[in-house]
Amino acid sequence: MFKSIKNKYKISLLTKRLKKEKKTFDIHDFTFSKKNVLIIDEIIPEFNKDSGSRRLTEIIKLLLKNNVAVFLVADLKQYKYKSDYLQKFIDLGVNVYQPSVDSRGKLVTKERFIQFIAPKTTIAWLHRPMIFNKFHALIKAANPNVRLVFDMVDFHYVRLLREYELSGNKALKVEAEKFLKIELENCKLADTVIAISKTDKQLLKQHFNASEKVVLISNIHQHVDKNSDFIGFENRKDILFVGSFRHDPNNDAVKYLKQNIMPLVWQTLPEVKVNIVGSYITEDIKLLASNRFNLLGFVDNINVTLNSAKLFVAPLRFGAGIKGKIGQSLEHSLPLVTTDVGAEGFDFENQQEIMIANSAEEIAHKIVALYTKKVLWDAASDSCQSILKPFSLATTEAQILQIVNP
């Protein structure tokens, strides 16, 4: 009750401020095209903080490149609609929802904005299960002819089920089953379902028969060509992990790295330091910090860190979809050690034995081998470009155009 009153008060203050600032909604202020795509996500994509946001940003850029008008809505409370990233999308040419008032002084909420935009929308691209679940009916009511795209981002059911199998926490099993029901219902209602990896697509097929609806749009990765500035084996040092701590698999992986893997590595390489890069570091992760285990937090230019590290490590024990951190490492020809879960969706070819392990002992062994043996390191580094070929800009652009122009 109190929370509801508080929210109404905040909305009232926001409406008064918007009136005073004369922020009035006018549909003529927005740019439409022959093809108009409405994209809804939980947040304004933070493209330098998490893999899902980076992928969605690249998809938006490709849509704009192909003369598709893009309308972006974040599922945030109106009075919390502030983002350092909002202006960057406006600068790209995206029509971004921002709170405003109509000609009568009434607040234009995101729901009202969607109702205004939907009649001119060709495709509604709904990013993540709960977003599709929340908004599909509103959009269809405003435009029965709109094509609904359900972008899974990852198969949430699989991620949660794997976490349950690791932890034994029965609440996670209940949550997994809840998400499976939502994801399958979304698949039935959508005109197109986007899986992010071949593995997710195959696992979905076990539960959803209409596989002709399901297309694959993965992460986009562009390999950085080695040149005279590339730092070789001898001049690199330290181990790197990258990942947002809003994502439970990353929290678990960092704890596993510090508590189970690095003590084994430090027996052989006591001088090696680990650098942990990632936004939204939690209090329990902060407790892991030491003189050999550095928590760097969010790093704006991750390229410098990737280009100086000797080895990338991603000991993920659960998760689903494609892991952007793996692609980032490969982009920069940085050898890595990861698990079967981390490697899903990538074909490591002849480097499978060198870079993939699952137990703490195996991971530690491969870290030491790649960290100390130049021949292994060089071979792993040289293989990165070929591993990334399926994730090229051209491949993804072709897949997106098939959705836009069916």
C-alpha cells in the first residue's frame, strides 16, 4: 500500500516536471521508414557492460544500416528512466522512448508510447522471456498484423536447471520449470523465435515442435588482425576474467576460480595474478580480493586489458547460450581456458584439448600449460580467427535481413 502511494507520488512529480520542461509527445518527432522495428528490453542496452546488450546494440546498428527505423523501449519505471546510454542510441538514429506528456498534460507512459507506435510497426522484437510475456498482447491489440519476434537471449530454463543440478537448491528447479512454461508459450505466440546458439536451438527442439519458427542469431564478433602492435607470449602477464556480476554464472565462476582453481595454479606459479573485470560487483565477490586476486570492476576500454593479459579464464559451471566473454577473448587472439558450458556454440576445432576442461584440477593444469609453454600459447592464439568465422558481421546481417524481409 505504502509503496503504491510512493510510486504515485513520484509519477505526479515527474508529470509536473515534464509539463514545466514542455516535454510534449508528438508522433511527428519520430522517424519512420517502410520497415519499422519496435525493440523492447529490460534496460537501455549497456553495450560495454554485458554480452546481451552488446549483441542487441550490434543488431540495432545492422537494422539502421539497412534503412529500418528502430524504436527502442526499456521496461523501466518512468521516474527511473535515466541512462548514460540513452543519448548514445539517439545519436545513432534510434527513436528512443522517454517520458513525456501529451497535449492534455497526461503522462505518456511506455505502454501508451507502444500503443502510439505499434500501428506503424512491422516487427516487434521482444528481448528476453519476461519482456515478450509482458508486452506481446499490448502490441497485438494495437496492431494485429505486427510480426512478433521472441529473442530468447539464452534458454533461461536450461541455465536455471543447470544451476539447480550444481547447487541442489530446489527453488531453482521450480524457477526453471516456471521459465520453461513461459518460454514455450512465448514460442507458440511468436512468429519468429531467435535462439542464440546451436546448442540452445537443439535443446529447445526437445520441447517445441515448430522448429521452422526458430532461427539462429548469435553474438557478433570481429577478429582483430594481428599486426606489429600485437604483444607476444614473452611480454604478457597475468590471468583475466571478464563478466557482469548481475549474472549468477559469473559470480559462481569467480568464486570457483579463487577458491578451487587458483590455489592449484599458485602451487606452480605463485607469482601469477588474476584480474577480474566486470560491472556491478557484489559484496560476496568483494571478499575474494587479495594481492594476487584483483577486482578491477568496470573497465571502460577493455581492449587494453585483453591485449596485455597472458591468458583468459572462464570456469563457468552453468549457463546457456553464447558467452560473449569467450568471443571477446578470441577477437583479440588471447588464448583461454574454459569449460564445456563456456565453450557452447563455438567450434574449438583442434584446440579442444588445449583450451577446454571441466574439473578444477584439469582447468588448473591447462592454465599452467598455456601460461608456461610458448608453443601451445602461439598455436591457441593463431586458431582464434578461424573459431570466430561463424560470428561475422556479414553472417549476422544476412540472418537479420531474412527476418525483416521474410
